[in-house]
Amino acid sequence: MDRGIPRVPLAFMLILTVLGSAFAFLPAVNPTSSASTTTTPSTNSIGSVNIGYFANINHAPAVIGIANGDFQKALGPSTTIHTFLFPSGGPEMVALLAGKLDIAYVGPSPAVNAYIQSNGTGLVILGGVASGGAVFVVQNSSKITSAKDLGGKTFAAPGIGNTQDIALRYYLMENGYKTTTNGGNVTVLDATNANIVTLFAEGKVDGAWVPEPYGEVLMQQLGGKLFLDERSLWPGGSFSTAELVVRTQFLQQHADVVQEIVSADVAETNWINKNPSLAEADLNSSLVSLTGQGYSQSILGAALARLAFTYDPLETSVAVQAEHAWALGDLTQNPTNLSGLYDLSVLSSVLAADGLPGLSTTSVSCSHASVLVGTTTSCKATVQGTGSAATGTVTWSGGGSGSFSSAPCKLSPQKSFSTCSAKFTPTVAGSPLTITASYGGDPKNAPSAGAYSLTVTLKVTRTTVSCKPTSAVAGSSETITCTARVTGNSPRGTVSWSQSGSGSVSFNSTACTLASVGPTQGTCSVTMTGKTAGRVTGQATYGGNRSNQGSSGTFRLTIKDAT
């Protein structure tokens, strides 16, 4: 599929491969790091290991840990690390499946694609690396203020099948657009992150969906504006943007080396999270050593604020991203079962050896798939711990679109898992609401979160009208007051008034605003005088709001001739 920008040529990949092997021998640029790992044996099962990654901030554990020697220290003198830099996940996964790489840091979408392409035999995910850190930035001159403005525009993403490329094209599809390659009017260009910066500076793209810090570069250096932080599309703002993967055969033959790399990754991740200021400085120094380019504190600080480093693979988000890739036609098989994609046994062993909480998973179920606004549904959180039942509490969120009772709730252990429940009453209808349950963790189990999509429909309303008196003399000053009463879910909004018939009235106003009368009703009134003699059939129409459907009620009046 041609996006207008050529794919990374094989020659360039080979250059990266040759140059990349030198990176393992760079002197330490981050002496301040003190990430500690488990004890390393004096002799490993293999003399070298090939690791691929990006010179991106969401690969920070590798960028910092390899540059400062922490990873090499974890392996000891018997195994040498050879490193290889890649511009995107596609060519990196080609290298891994070809046996040129043993371990790689890569986005979830290329990892899933490679797993499917290899019929589930080529690789497994060992753990997570990063969550968040992806943004959709647009040109100020593009006049894009909402999804309605994306038609006829040109956007860029780094690499066909890359995690941000999938996110951009799925977002376009969800908002009713087709790309030009599929007969639509939105152009999506495939470009490296560096080329995207150039295209943006030259005004050749209207926007780009990119990983950080390139989003901040587009905004702070080139005057772009943030259109969308991808975290806003995910429950709790948590979604995978990088995973740690291993070639399956290498794991089977050299589990000792894999365990040492995972141990180094966990230690580096924890050090980064505990020392954010030092990590920011060390990351910048490492990037300068790798690419010759660093970033200002303003850019790097803002970019890192959108990222979270975690060894949790965030399996739920990876599955959703795979579904998005399938919907776009990027996968050759429907990713209905990705259970074989993960082997978290090494990570679990490392966490236990280091005395760290094991991974947990949280799932959510509710007693209804669809409810009316104002109708209460019961939701249950199930937390699966690692080796022991989870204890502690679960907090709940409905995105500000309702209220919970019995929340937070305290977990009740049930053998290998724990549960607790809360009741949710939605106050807003429309798009499906995301109910999020967040487990806070305990000494043996790390925090986790799960979500449930609840469809909320508008409350059916009833509008009635009463008038006093029901007749008046045409042309007189005698007034009639008509009151509309709307019954629903705390109905708010406007009631419009109209008339028909042989007679007519003069309204003092053709609209009124509902005032609350208890939790289920609202009322408002208008006055009128007789204008033309005859029968008048009037109508009061409630337009509805975010919680209530519209409805209408009728009234009848008699306007008499003056005698």
C-alpha cells in the first residue's frame, strides 16, 4: 500500500544493523543510575544477545539501561550485548523473525502482526514497557477543531502497521472517513518520525499521530496544536505503546539470559519511576549519544508527563489494538485468541526474586448491557492476583456520567481471585459509557484496572399541558396561562410552543425553560391573549437533553368574538 512516502529501504536497515552493534560498546553516559538487579551467574548459556529498540523515549528502560551499562552488568562478562536501532516496528519484527534479533522493544501492533505472521511460533511478549505517550497534533492553519474537520486533509504516522498508524486510521474510520487508498478523501502518509517533523515544518501534512517527544516537537518548535491525547480514548488513560518481546526459540534455548534481561528491565523501570528528574536527564544524554540529538527540558518534560513506564503488558489494551488492526484489514487472521502471545513466567519469577508485587488483572462485568438513564445497574470487579488472592480496595469511575454507591469497595477473596461490587446510576446517555474499576494493589499484587462498556439510552418522557382559563375574547387583554409538565429523569431544557386551528392567540413567548419539580418532573409556563376568534389547538414540545428523549403535549382553547 503506497502512502506517498517510501518504506524504510533494506539498505538503510542493514546500515542500522552494522552501526547498531557498536552501541553496546559506548561508554556509560548515565553514571547516576543505580538500578539493582538479581545476582548474575558467572557463565551464561550463550556468549552474545542481540537486542533491538528505538531511540524513542517510550523505550527509555532500554535507552538508559543499555547506555549506562546496567543491562550488560546484569548479564555479566560471559554474554555480550549487541544493540540494533530501528525507526519503526515493522522492520524490527522482520529482523526478529529472521533470527537477526533475540529480544526487542516494540509497539504492540507490530508485535501482534509478527506473532500472527509466524502462526504463533515466532515470538512471545515477556512484559510491558510503556503506556501512553502518543498524540495527534494538527497545524494551526488547518482549521481543525473537531473530528468533523478531518475530511480532505493529509496526515502522517510513523510506519505502516505501526501502533500510531493503526490508531490514526482506526480513529478516522470510527469518525466516518476512508483513506484515499480505500476510495476516501483523507490521505495518510507513511514516514519516519524525523521525516514527519520535516513534512510538518514544510506544511505538507495537516497533522500527525506520533509518539512523544515528537508531538511536543511539533507543538513547541513548529507551532502545532494538540488535537487529541490518545489517553483520552482509553479507560483510565492506560494503553500499551511498547512491549518487551523475545524470539521463541531464543527463550527456549537461553532462558537464563532472558531472565537476566528481564531483571535488568524491571530494575531500570523501577529506577526511572523512582527518580524521574535524574531519569529525564539521563534519557536525554543517552539519546544524544545514540542520535546526536537531544531535547530541551521543556519538550522532554512535557512529553514524559504523558508517559507511564510499566512492566505490565496491559493485555486488554493490546487485544483491543489488535481488533482495530483487524478491522482495518492489517492482519491476515482474526485475533480472537492471543493467549499464546504472552509468557509472563519469567517476569513473575523476577518480581518474586526481587520481592516486588506480582502482576494482577482486573475485569469488570455489570448486570445489564444496556440501561435507561437513571436506572441502577450492579457492577462487579474481579481481581486475579499472582500466586495469592488480591486484597485491598477497588475504586470506580464512570467518566463523570453517573454516580456510584458502595464505592470504593473492599475485595473479598475467593480462592485464587477476589471480587467486590458497586452500583452505578447513569445520568447521561449517548455513546456507550466506560465503567472503570481500578485496583490499588497490595504488598503481593500490583495495581491494575479493567473496564466495561455500558450502553445508556435516553429516558422516555411524557409532556402534558394544562391551561387556565381555556377561553378568552379575541382582542381583549384577558390572559390565558398554559403550563407544560414534563415527566422523565430530572428533565431540563426548553419547551417550544406552537398553534394551529381556525382561531389564534398571541404568545408572550414561544419558548420557556423547565424548572425542576422533584427528581422526575420539570415545569414551565407561557401566557397568551386571544387574537382571532375560533378553535385553537396548541402544542408544547420538549426538545429533550442528554438524559431524556423529547416529547410533546397538546392543548385546546376557544377564542370568542367580542360582543
